[in-house]
Amino acid sequence: MERKKILVTGGAGYIGSHAVVELYNGGYQPIILDDFSNSQESVLTGIKDILGVEIPCHHVDCTNESALHEVFEQEQNIQGVIHFAAFKAVGESVQKPLKYYHNNLDSLLVLLKVMGEFHVQNLVFSSSCTVYGIPDHLPVTEETPTKPATSPYGNTKKICEDILTDVVKATGSELRTILLRYFNPIGAHESAKIGELPLGVPQNLIPFVTQTAAGIREKLTIFGDTYDTPDGTNIRDYVHVVDLAKAHVVAVERLLKGKEAIVEVFNVGTGRGNSVLEVVHAFEKATGKKLNYTIGPPRPGDVPAIYADVTKSVNELGFKTTSTLEEALASAWKWQLHLQEVSSHAS
């Protein structure tokens, strides 16, 4: 049976690459589209090593309408799109808001235009729990009011959600879209062939943890220990990236079965919150490595605590995470060791 083609924008990125693997394993034919501004071409080799087949890849910027049009024309019969392509560093977005508004909004607008021209009706959008801002109550459900974003990055996700909601409401709209609001993706594929590949100094906790354990970074700085949480450090909902990738496959299946224009929102998390200190201790337990860490001042824009209520994802989407925090952290460490092995061979 012929595999249905699913275009994955940002498909060489951290979450995108794992989604490509799970789509293929789920019987789909993923097509990667990436401009490699924040990812590396070595990821394509990792995907090929895992799957045993080469996945088609188009080296294209999503904001380039004519290039995107060409991809749809060339591929023919794309059944759906998963849109990951976006800049995502909160700190950088505060420094360079125009870069974020241009890339994150224009890429969606161009994509929607081209999808409309080719009558591609199914879109899974990569959103974020940042749309909840600093919530009044925990855990957050899909009904929790969205709040003014604490960063331009978060605001781009909120605006993109609004754009998609308005497009679906428009008369004669054919668009079916699922907005997946992620919590904090961590970990790597069990093969250690793909994982999080931060360029330069990591912006996220786990790569900093693994690089500190590996001796690449002298120490891990924990930003603040005076938050209103049990141990004073930030609380987040850490979801294994492979679980997160599988949620996209379930979302694609749901859209392909549908008929009418619709927009649905689902949280993708574990439903549990873990503090930064709990993560540090869980990493030490999972790997046997002691971490050198210090407490620094809080970071501006950091939310004290946020974690998901996943009832709707479980009941309506039929999706539930299966990995533990320790399993996710062990996979991240295995990936770090793989990266070191590769770099030692290269040198």
C-alpha cells in the first residue's frame, strides 16, 4: 500500500527529526523541509541509520513562497503538514524580536497560502505551553486562559494559534488543524543516532546538564532557588521527545479521518511537574554521574511553575506518554556520549 505523504517543516530539527522517524514507523512517507539555519545535515544520516531508508529532504526556507510552491508541485499529493519550522530561543527573541516575528509568522502565512493552492487540508501545528503565560491555577488544561506572552517567541506562538483559528472560521475554509501545546521536550532516540543538537551554548536545561556531566561545561547554573515551589527551583513538565513525536502521528491520523474544517487544541505533557533540582538528582541517579551545579539569580521571563493536565489528550486524542523522567534523562546521556564519540573520531 502506498504511504501517505506528510510534509514536515523543520524536519531536521530536534523534535522534527524524531517525528520523521515515528511517521515512517507509523506507515507514512515523511518529506523533510528545512533551511538548516538551526539544525545540521548530519541529522539526515542519523534518520537514515535508524530507518534504513533515505527520507526525501528539501533544503528550503519556509518563508520563500516560490520555493515552497515548487516543493508541493514536485512532491504531488501531500496529504498533510506538520509545521515545526520556527525560531525558538526565548532569550534571543527578547533581543531580536523582528527576527522572530518575521520567521515564525511569515513561515506560517506562506505555508497556509501554498497549502490552500494545492488543497492540502490537514495541518498539525507545533505550539507551546508558553501561551498560558504565568497561570493562575495548576495544572493547566486546554481551557486555561491564554495570557500575554512573557517573550516575543511566546507571542509568535499565540499569534499563530489566532491566525489558524481565524482561518478555520473563515467561510468556505477547508483547513483542519490540531494545535499541540508542548511542555518541555527532553531526551533522545533510543538508538542515540538523533537527539538535541544545540548550536553553541545550550539554551535548554538538559543539554547543559549532559554537557556539564561530560566535562564540556565547567558547571551547571540553576537560575533561582527562591521561587514559590517545594524546593525553590522552577517546576516544568518534562516529556520524552519520542513520546512527543508519537503524539504528532496520532494527531495526523485524527486529521486524515476528518471531513469538516476544525481547530482542536491538545496539551502534550506527562501531567507531572518536576523541579530543576529533582531533574538534577534524577539525572545523577539514572547515569551514576555527579553534577557540579551552582545557584544563580532567576532569569527574567521564567515562569515559576507550569505542568499539564493531560485528560483531554488521553480521552479525545487517545494519546498518553509512556516514558519516565529517568528513561528520558538516560537517553539524553547516551546521546551526549555518542556526540563525543563522533567528535573524537573527527579530530
